[in-house]
Amino acid sequence: MTDRITMFRDTLGAAESYLHAIKMAIGSARGMTGRDKDTCALNLLVDAAQREISEAHNIVDDMESAGPEIERAIDRHRRAHDMWAATARPNGDLVAEGPDYDRFVAAELDFIAARCSTPEDVQRKLAYVAECRLVAEAIQAETSYQSLFLDSLSLRPVDKQAVNDVDIGEN
């Protein structure tokens, strides 16, 4: 499953690169053509395609079952950051808007809220916060993120009644 998922993600990444190149070409050609309606329509199509690709990424994230929740949240955050960073302007500035930024913010919140289920999860989550300055700054800046993050570190005892109520079927 992982090899197919990796191939799918690579294909989505290539599609995103092509869309980014198209968007950059549209921006370069804007002043030359004088056809603002056509440029606007092309930008809308590129944005719609980027939204569909983002949704495909989310579907693959849901399909992927390897690794604990914390590792998946870290992987999603890293991928979303890389996609957003790829949209940097030629001068290196990142714009805090658009589908790639929105995906990054959602992945950041998902990581912050991801519940730890073992002491190892807590250690891994804290290590990633120490490693990733952007996550640390987001947690520090938002009181609601602080509460959510601290709550996610709490290891709660398993609710045995809830476990017993789960119907696993008969083989």
C-alpha cells in the first residue's frame, strides 16, 4: 500500500508543480496580453485544480494507515509546509493566503490537536515542536493552541467499557 501511496503522492506533487508553473506564466503574461478576463478565468481554473489536488491529498492521508497518529500528523505538516514553501515569490516571500497556505494551517492545527496515546508519542510530539520553529511559534502565539496542545499531551486511561462495547464481529 505504501508504495502505491508514495507513487500517488509523487504524481500529485508533479501536478502541483505544473499548476504552479502555469500560474507563474499567467502572472508573467498578464501585462502583455491585456486580456484580464482570460487571465482571471485561467487563475480560477488553476485554483480549482489546486483545491482538487489538496482534497486528493486528504483522501490519501485518510487511506494511509501506517504509523501512529503523531507520525502521520508530522508527515502531513511537513508535506503541507513544503507545498506552501514551493509557492514562494521569486524574491523569497511567502504569502499567507491561498489553498497551499490553508492546507498548511489545517495541517498545523491537526498536528497540535493530535492526541498522544503513549509516552513515546509525547516525546515525539515535543521533539517535533522543538525541531519546527513554525509550530512552536503558532503554539506560543495562540492561547487556544496552547490549551489544545497541552490537552493533547495528556495520557488518559482507556475507557474499558467503551472498548468492550466495540463490535469487532466474529470470524
